[in-house]
Amino acid sequence: MSSRRESQRLNDIIDNIDAIDLYLAGMVVEAFVADRKTIDASERCLERIIEATVKIGEARMQEIAPTIPARAIRGLGNMLRHAYDDINPTYIFTTIRRDLPPLRAACVAVLKDLP
């Protein structure tokens, strides 16, 4: 993948993480679970993040963010697309709070090194 295209994908990831952060600002898990609109918006942003990571590629994502398992990311994408009725909103909230901050930091760091 060209550095320009990778840069575009990394920016997509960052932009969608920032959108989720805006949606969840000051929100606790109980409020999230009760707010269908925020759940839906967050899941859509997660789908975009996941799609960008898939386009970057599993091996490259492991280099960029080794603490975030690329296969688990892809698995979450499959759940959001195909098993959406089985997804626990608490799981989504926890995943967002746990995994997105280090993913964002890793993407920002890589962008600084791209030409």
C-alpha cells in the first residue's frame, strides 16, 4: 500500500475514533446502554475503523498497533455486520474505552513517520 493511501486510512481511523469520543464524552456505560442513537453511531464508526484496518492489512496493523489483535478487530467487524442482534452494548462500550485510545495513539505516531 502506498504511504499516501496508508495515511488516508490512518486518518480515517483517527477521525472515527474522534467522532466516537465526541459521542461518548462524559458518558458512563449505563447511559450508553440506554442510548440507542449513540450505540448506533458508535457502531457505525467502529465499522469504518475496522474497514480501514482491514484495508491496511493484518500484518501492517500488527506493526502499527501490536497490542490490538488484528484478528479480533476483523471478528468484531463480522459481528457488527452479521450478528448485530447478538452484540452486547456493554461489550461495545468496553471495547471502545479499552482499545481505541491506544489505537489512535499508534496511528498518530505512524503518521508522523510517513512521508
